[in-house]
Amino acid sequence: MDTKINLNDLIKKSAITVGVLSDTHNQLNDIAIKSLHSCDVIIHAGDIGNADVLNALSTHADYVFPVRGNNDTEEKWAPQDLAALADIPDNLELHFDDNVVAVTHGHQFLKSETRHDKLRNQFPHADIIIYGHSHRLVCDQQQTPWVINPGAAGYTRTFGGASCIILNYQAKKWSVEQFRIPE
């Protein structure tokens, strides 16, 4: 299941702040989530773990848009959370002005050496591609579309500490802020 959402229909402003996180695996890092407190939108790039994570994120932003990760399966989620899981798409496109932000977990692209090329081939119309899975914080802005991985915002395989990203859109341009919480 893929989903397309026009943010202009939801957010009536010319500038937005988008918090991006991934790979929480049932637990949000408290400091990481505090860095997202002023965001208009939060994107979770998969391996969420349970509905409690999504509920916690919804207290920090009016709009939370997750995608499924390879660990977001009926077998791994609690029975009481399966209704929430059923609503989560595999891929997501968020449209704002003339910009497209594509979101996927990225587990289908196993080789790290070719992952960004494959993501750009899958979403050639995007301005920014967000993915998770590797638990590694990456901001590849060498070409368009940018390819961004917020790293892990939980406590599992953080590779130097939990992390997340904030995307700011203002004056028709995107900027990226990286946050790393040292272990």
C-alpha cells in the first residue's frame, strides 16, 4: 500500500518544519523526541514497533506520518495494536508546494553501496527521499533528490547515539538539521 498526501491541504502556512526519525523498535529516545517538539509534521521511516510510539509522537506534532519497516508485521506487533498497523503504508509521498518528499523504510535495498542510486531510481520525481533500516544517520545532498536517513531514534544499534533530523522549508527552499544524542 502506498499513500500520497498533499500537506498544503492540511497546513495553511508557507513554511513548515518536518521532524524525521526511524528505527525506534518499541522505544523512543526521550532526548531525541524532545528535539522534535516544535515540528508541524513528524515522519517515522519504519521499524516503529508498536502503537505507543505513534501515540507519543502525536503529542509532539499535529500530523504524524509513518511507513512500515521490515519489523512492522502482525507477528511482531501486539494484538491490540494491529488496527494501527493496518493503517500504515509501505511507502508515502508528501506534497508541499511543488515539492515531493518520498518515504520508505529501505529494507528492500540491501547493498549500501547502491542503495541511494536505487532509491533515486524508485522515486525520480522526489525532491527528498527519506529512508530508515540501516540505523545510520546519513544526509546525501550531493544531487537531487536528496537521500536522507535519520538513523535510529530508539536504543537499538544507534552507532554513536540516537539521532533524528529536522527538515525546514522556508522561502521555497529546504534545509536540514541533524541531531545526534551521544551514547
